[in-house]
Amino acid sequence: QVQLVESGGGLVQPGGSLRLSCAASVSIERFATMAWYRQAPGKQRELVAAVTNGGSTDYADSVKGRFTISRDNAKNTLYLQMNRLKPEDTAVYYCSAFSPGRRFDSWGQGTQVIVSS
């Protein structure tokens, strides 16, 4: 059974930084793609960033140049480095993993990010 557990969220001032982690209970080498999503209050969940096993990345326009997604297959962990945070980045962040024909979501609590002065 695949379990994905997010951590690293918190309260940060605008312009600050946070690094989110998503720890998997299995080897993440099996996942061709891993991704971060977020959901702000009253809004739909949106894709923030994705990374393939080969290292290719994709970002939402709203976070390009500020966020960096990475994966450490040896540690079975996905990361999201968030810099120059803005109030509009406030949301609960979730991770997901994809293998051919299958998707694994962490639809639990996620990790809360609050950007506020």
C-alpha cells in the first residue's frame, strides 16, 4: 500500500521561504511522475508542480521562478522549495504520485502553508 505523507508547512511572512516534503512508504523510483497540488479555501485543487523520474519539471505559471520541485529517489521523498512566497500561495499542499495507469494521492490532511504578515 502506498502512503504519501506531507510535511514542512507553516506560517511565513510574504517574501519568505519554506520547503515541503512528501515522504513515501515505498520506493518512488516506480513513479514516473510526482506532483504537488494545492487547495486554497473556497477554491478547487490545482496543480502546482510536477517532476518526472528523468528530472523534467513543469510548473503552474503562478509559481514559475519561485518554486522548485525535486525528488530524492534514495530517500523516497519529494520536495517543493518555495521562495518569495506571496499571500496567494496560502493553501493546503498535497502530493501525488503516478505510475503507468495508476495514480496515488494523499488526500489526507496535507500540509498547511499560510503566508501572512
